Amino acid sequence: MPEPFALTCDSCGEPLLPNLSQADADGCLWICINPDCPELCAAELESEDLVEGGVPQALAGRLVRLIDFYQDHRGAARGG
């Protein structure tokens, strides 16, 4: 496995880290650590996506609401 921060995102150029939650027999996927990366698309996350990943339903709903709040707050802070 490459060293952390040795790989960069094709979309924004920020470092990638191993996404160990997606690890399988072939290794793991890599995830961009830039919250503004266009590939991240956290605003499109649905609670069902988290539940499929093993997150309890109640927590998944709270996490999605928190992400939405954060996205709205950042947009207002930027004037958008």
C-alpha cells in the first residue's frame, strides 16, 4: 500500500487517504480529504447510503442532517 499522502485526488489535487471502511481482500479504496472536492459530493449523501454501509438508521439520519446543516452554514458564510 502506498504511503498516506503519496497519492493525490484527480479532481482537486489534495492528498488521498486510505478508506479502511471499504477495505476488502484486494486492499482498500482511497478517499480525498478535501471537504470542497467536487468528487466528494457529501451533499448528495442519503441516510440509506449510510445504513447500507452498516450505520444504524437513527444515527444515519442525524449524520445526514448534520452534513446538510454544515453545507448550508458554509454556503451562507461564503455568501452563497
